[in-house]
Amino acid sequence: MRRTNAYKVFGSIIAIIGLIVTISAMPYWVWTSFLGLGLIFLGWLLYRVN
């Protein structure tokens, strides 16, 4: 398994976790939903760059 694939898998997992956090936290805490969006962006960035 190449390093690139590991980054893509890791990025996908981070993005999925961020999505779950955003959906579950949306009605309650605004800052938590922003944290989830940040995780989605980070995961997407890892997926795209590597």
C-alpha cells in the first residue's frame, strides 16, 4: 500500500467524521458544526493534495 493511498483513505475518514459531527451538532452548537466543517475541509484537502 502506497503512502498516497493511505492519505486518501485517511482524508476520506476525516471528511466522513466531520460530516457526521456537523449533522449531529447542527441544531445545538454552532461552533461544533464549524468544527465538523473544518474536518470535512481537512479531509478533502488531504484527499486532493496527495
